[in-house]
Amino acid sequence: MKKKCIRTILILFVLCLLPFTALADGPDLDDQEEVRSGPGMDIAEKDKKDIGEDAELPLDKEASKTVPLLLHYAFSDHRVYDYNAMAADLLKLKENYPSMVLDSLGKTADGRELYHVVIGNPSAKKKILVQGSIHAREYIVTKVVMRELAGLLEMEKNQKMYKGKSMQDLLKNSCIHFVPMLNPDGVTLSQYGLNGIGSEELRNRVLKIAEKEGAKDLHSYFRSWKNNLRGVNLNKNFDANWEQTVDKKGYPAKDEYKGEAVESEIESKALADLARKEHFSSSISYHTQGELVYWYFGEGSYVDSAKSLAQIVARNAQYKISNAYSERYAGGFKDFMERKYNIPSVTIECGKGTSPVPEEQIDKIWEGQRGVLPDLLLSYASS
């Protein structure tokens, strides 16, 4: 009996010494795994920098509630939000808010538009980029991006105030670019399976990938699809340590594969081209899941501003901030923006569980994000 008690005490002691673990959906991990990593962090612990912080920061909930959630749009409810619903909502927003600029960064392999929205003053010195659904199964974040841009348009149109400042004035001094769904082909496959693909060539390509990966249940396999239809993980395809970035598969797959070259994909090149053209002041990339904020990719002039941006997100969402990164787990858009251009950037991992995150979580996710852009605009107005 005494030996059993001692053994139990020893086990409990060892467990207490283990590092904190969290579910994360990094660029090369399945979100069913319990890991100590996320975007740009080395699972093997080598070359790791992790000064993680809790985000228990004061939050002005009443101020964030002044950002409205518009009704009578598909992004307002709990239904699965697909490419066609987004396209219809964008056209409706353009009709209701003529100041909004709507165009496309190009067409995907399966013929879908890479929609791009601009609000505010295009000539402003401060420019923000917000993008979502770079990973197919993380499509719930497109709703977040759409709610954000619609709420700001409504506030601007009706001259509403945010923390004592006119949204109209805030948007005169800044410009926000939105790419709500960077990977619409992958999103459509995740939501509808092979029936969502228009091109026979692409259907056959995806089936060959599934066969090579030994997929038995195609419904579950496609539902957890992360890449584009060419089997490339778009968030490992940017020019940020791409050559050194770990690629566990090395061939087109539902996840992980970094592609045959930097910016080999229509989608990643379109986003990188936009960044090179606009010279953004900051960028926000929405992902799922884990309720974490990543902001760091080695030392640079961006560091102080990026940490401030991460704190704005953490204060609103009550997410944890991670300073983790690794040179060998890179190729992401945040990494690219910070390493190549010293542009403060964050990756926000929304929701909990596995991806696709259940639609019922959208309300909690939205409550944590609705004040992020207004607070960032305020910070620019006072700087």
C-alpha cells in the first residue's frame, strides 16, 4: 500500500513538471493532435523561443458592442458559409455601401474569384490587410472577416462613434484591405466533397491524392482537407525560409505539402503580390483553432509593433499570446510579412476543438474579434 502511494505521488509530481499543452492547428499539424506547437514552432524543441503570455488584459466590452452585427446576410447566422453565399453577400454589401471597393485578385484553378475588398482611404499611410480561410477546413473565419468589414461599413455610413472617435474619421486616416476567402476551391471541397469541384481534371487529381494517402472514408477525408485543390498548403508556400521548412510528406496531399516552389500557387502568389503592391502597416491572418495569437518570427524592426498588435487581439478575444517560432517550421504568410518586409503581423487561431470548428462557436469567436480592427484604427489615429 505504501509503495502504491509513493508511486502515485511520483506520477503526479512528474505531470506537474510537464509543459502546458494546447490544441493547435499549425501549418503542418492535424488539429486532432495535442501538441506544444502552432504556426512556426519546432515540435522537437530545438531552436525554440517560447515566452508565452496570458492575455488576461482589461477589456472594454461595451465599446466592442458598438460594432454592429448586420442582419439579413448569410454571414449573420449559424449555417455553413460557402463561397456562393460570400459572393452574394459581397455584391449586396457593395450595393448598400457604395464607398466599398470590390474586385478580385484573380481566379483559382477551378474558376473561383479571389475576392478583395477595400474600405477607408486608399491613399492613407496606414494600411491593414485582413485575410481568412487560407486553409480549407478553417472556413468559419470567413464569417468573421465578413462581419468585421460589414460592421465597419455600417458605422462609417451612419457616422457612429467608437470610444469617442468617429468611425468615419478613423477610416479617413486608414485603409483596410480584406481577402475573406483566400482558398475558395479548398473550402468548397471541404464543405461539399467532389461534387463541389467543377473541373474533371481537378476531381481526378484530388482522387489520386486521396488514393495515395490511403483514404478510406472520403467524406471525412475531404471534410478535413486543408490545402488547395493542387494539394499545396498555401500557408507553407511563401518566401520565408521556404527551402528549410519541414515538409513531412513531400508530395501533393490534403495537408502539409509546401509545394514545388515559393509562390507556386495562384492563391499564395496573389496575396504576396498584393502585399508587395500596397506596403501594408500590419496584417491579420485568421485561422482555427486553439484560441491563440502568434506574432513572432525572429528579431526585427517589426517586433514592438507586432507585440502591440497581438496584445490588441488578446485583450479583445481573451486569447493567449505565444511568442514561439522556429526557422524550420515556416513558409507562412505572417512569417513572410515579418521576415521579408518587417511588417507587424499576427496569426489568430479562433475557436476550440477540431477543424472545421462547429458553426455554433461563431458567436463567441465574433464577440472576441469585433473590437480588434476598431482598436487598431484607434492606435493608428493616436500614433
